[in-house]
Amino acid sequence: MIALLPDLSVAPCGFATDKKLRIGRTLKEDIRTIIGKKSLKIYKASLERISGVCTNCMLYKIHKGDCRVESIANYKKFGSPGFLCQEVYEIGLLPKNLLYTSSVRKNKNTGGYK
Ligand code: SF4
């Protein structure tokens, strides 16, 4: 899914209002060029490099780490875990039966998530 925002820029979804998350501007580029851009592929690849609590989650195959835009906006990293679950996990309130093991292996590329 992609979204055309009110200022005619293109983003992975309508909630990606941060300029850093945008893919292109229709005032400057053809929409077909924007859709073919590497940056859109990076969003998709973000799911393959997911880190944090999602790597240990029984629901990952169906839930895929929740909203990618929200995670990337909050952690400033592609491949970052689902924001709400990671935050809840870090304060020790994520239900243990959601996880395969009780501890989460930290991704060397993300370290701390903030
Ligand atoms: S966002 Fe939460 S429920 Fe979804 S895959 Fe990650 S840990 Fe599991």
C-alpha cells in the first residue's frame, strides 16, 4: 500500500507524515518512478530484518511486527520491532505465553531500540 498525501508527496501509508518517511513527490517525479524506488523496497525488506521482541513472538508469521511505519518512526531504524509490544516487553508486562522463550535476543544492528 502507498498513500498520496495532501501535499502531493507519496508515503508508505497515510500515517507516514514525517518527511523522512516519504518516498517521493509527485510534483517532481512521475508516480511510476516513485513506486519503483528503492526506498519502497526497503520498507518491504524491513520485515525480513525485524528485530527485538518480534523475533521471539509466536504471532510473528501472521502479525509481521505490526505497523512498519510506526516502528520506523519511533525507533528510527528499519527492521525495528513492533513499537507497542517492544515497549510493553521492556517494562516486563508482555504476556510470557506470547513468546517462544522468556528472553529476547538483541539484534546487533539495533542494540537498544531507541
Ligand atoms: S508486534 Fe507484537 S504481536 Fe506483532 S509480531 Fe511483534 S511481538 Fe508479536
